[in-house]
Amino acid sequence: MEKAIVLKNITKRFPGIIANDNISLEVNKGEIHAIVGENGAGKSTLMKILSGLYQPDEGEIYIFGKKERINSPSRAIELKIGMVHQHFMLVGRFSVLENIILGAERKKGFTIDWEECRRTIEELCRLYNFSVDLNAKVDEISVGMAQRVEILKVLYRGADILVLDEPTAVLAPQEVKELFLNLKRLKEEGKTIIFISHKLDEVLEIADKITVLRRGKVVGTVLPKDVNKEELAKMMVGKPVLLKLDKEEVEKGDVILSIENLLVKDGNGRPAVENVNINIRGGEIYGIAGVEGNGQKELAEAIIGLRDVSDGDIKVLGKSIKDFSIRERRDLGVAFIPEDRHKQGLILPMKVWENAVLGLHRKKEFCKAPSLNVRKAEKFTQDMVKEYKVSLSSINQAIEGLSGGNQQKVILGRELSQDPVFVIAAQPTRGLDIGASEFVYSQLLKLKKQGKAILLISADLDEVLSLSDRVGVMYGGKIVAEFRPEEVSLEEIGLYMLGAHKKAGEAS
């Protein structure tokens, strides 16, 4: 069988770390080849080498049997290698057609040959049975269609090798099925696909072969039929991983969070959250499922105080907090694990200990008038690092040097150190590997056992269903359904997520 990609002894070093350590890998033409591994295993570095963003320090790359030096992204495109990024690279105000051809326009003289561009894309859509509206503005299309647009972008540029980075991260179950059908069609047409994912069930379903990386090295390449999810996780982490959560039944306490007829507007003055009603009791995890962009972010920000409430009320322990400052809400016992830890949870150039007391620095325990009690702050951080098993060289290093999982542990340690009564956990495991995710889950379940109320917002449907006692589905800024996880199937939840049902409570 013809080899589409052969990597021989690829090594890439950065100061203080070997990201790729003598990696060799073969990918056959017309194959879906999955690459899995923990954060920091070297997956992204390897794919950046293949797409021309990095150059290896050692090793050789062969594309369709010919030795190549991929010294830029444009060279990768010349070699028919296309990268589909996890975070879509689309211009919202442009049409689907404009996004696909952007930077690769077909010309007629000095102007764009729109007819030829449209004809080429329509032919690609027919060939691969892709359903897209070329005239629609990207701002107005579904996440699933945006994913198809990204794939069409690389196909339009002639890609024979497609690298997909976490392609299912924000898709509903039905959209994942459609994506997999599309990938199988691409494979049947002779395209080669590298599929990077943290979701082992999906990897086992879609891949022809799976290569596992750990700490920059290849642990092994296996066939899906020869390995199960537990064995694959053990290869990734180097030890057995608990994949099934022990979700104990906890006696529910009084209502801690009460949201009544909440209306929150977006930056353009349009309703982002509309007529939302939620009650969460102590000892309960309430999960919000939904395709991203349906009001989840605005809901979390309204509760913590980052966004104004236009109408309705938010109560904690029976007390209205809609006019409270963020500091007053935190003093009342509200903790916040933000969905974007880099933008809202950390100040990356600052030291680990400085981030560990961020927002807590005005409390008496850390104050030494007129400044911060550095010794107490460092002691607090050292204790937290030990308790949460944060891997670092020093609490004085910049937090941007820590892995995503360890950064998240610092946020968890900081937020939970104040014994909150209510926790907003927004995308708490985004970008984390199995080991780090397992730790986050254990902390949330521990909080539940302690009688805390938790609002869990996640794009990972398996995560929401595994952890939550009740689940609300958000679509168009509204809670369109509410149920217990055992009451519905993944397919039915997917229909609610895509707006197929409109009335709350139908699923029950």
C-alpha cells in the first residue's frame, strides 16, 4: 500500500524540553489514522512540523514517497497537506463561498472569477455529498456546517492529506455522525486523514489505525479491533485510568442558586439569555448541554457579575445578587472556573504564586498593610500545589510555562480554597487530557458530597451526562428541555441541542 506520510526519527527541541523525541510514523494513503496522547505528549508539535509551522531539529519527512522539507505553511499546501484547526479560522461577516476561497481566489484577469469559484466548490460538494449554503453568512450557520466549511477550504486548495485537530469538540451527536460519514467518503475518494482527538470512543469508531504518543515518544500503533478504551487510556497515561465515574447519590439540601426569568443581552443589545429559570440545591450538579454560542457563556458571566442582567433575578441563598459586584458575589461564596482560563482565569506572565492568590489578595490572611503578605501567599501556594498535585519547577515560575492541566489545577485550588457554597464550572476540562480531566471530575464530585451546588457548563455531552444530576439544554438562549441523564438518549439530547424541539420539559 502506498505511503502518504512517512516520518523518520523526528526530533524537536525547545528550551528545557524535547517535544518530539525520535518519532517515526507511517500513514497509508486512503487511511484514517488517529493520533492520541495526553497534553504535552507532542501531538501538536508533530502536526505543526507536518503543516510547516515548525521545522524538525532532526529526522526526515517523506510525502508520497518523496523526501520533503516543509519549511512553511504554503509549502505544506503545495504538497497537498491541509490543516483543519480545532478553533475555526472563519470570517463571520463573509459568506461561506467567500470564506472557502479566501486567499486562493480563481481570477479572470484582475478580478475574481466568482462563477468558476462557485462551480469548483459545488462540484466538491457533490463529490463528497457536503450540504452547505454557499450564500449564507458564517455568523448565521450552525457549528456543524462551519466544520464542513473548514474541510471544504482545504479540499478547494487541493489537499490530499487532511489533518483534523479535535474536530468533534463542539459538535452535537448528530453532527458528529454526519462528520464521520463525510470523513468516510473522503477516505473512499483516496484522501488521507490524520484525526487528533481526546475522545477515545470516537477514535475507536472512526480510525483505521491509532498511534499513541506519551512524553514526546511513540508508545505504539494499534488497530481499533485489537484494543479497548481502557487499554488505550493506559497506553496514553502509563497507568490504569478510571473511565467510569462513581457518581454517589447525595441527599439534596436547600436551594442555593435560584435564577428567575433571566434576560441577558449580548454586545449588540440582542437577547443572549432569555427567560431562563434554574434552581440548584446543595449536593446537586446541574449540567447545561448545548452547542456553543447558545447563551451558555453569557449565563455564566451574568451569574459571576461580568455581564449585566437586563431583567429577572439571580439569588444565592435566597439573597438577590444581580446588583452585587464580583467581589461581593465571591464573598457570599460564589466560585468561578471560567471557560477560557487564559483570558479570564490567569495572568500568564505572572508567577504561579501570584496567580494562586489572584482575587484573594485583599483578604485579611494575605494582607500586610499597605501591601501583600508575600510569605503567607507563598505558603498558601505551596500547600495548594501539594494538595492538588500541581507539576511545576517552582512557584516563582511564570504560570504560562505550566501545562493546561496544571494551570487548571491552580484555578481549582484558588477557587475552592475559600469553601464556596456555589461553583460555576464552565468547560472545566477543555483542552485537558484524560488524567487531568479525571482529577477535575473527582474535585467536582467531592464538592457535591460536601453539599455544594454546582452549575456545570460543558460542550462535552458525555461529561455533562456522567456528572450531572439534572441537565438543561440551551438553544437560542433558552432552556428548551430539562431532564435527568438516565431519562433520554444521546440522539434525543442532540435533537434538542440542534433546536428540533422548542418546548421545555418535552423530554421528560
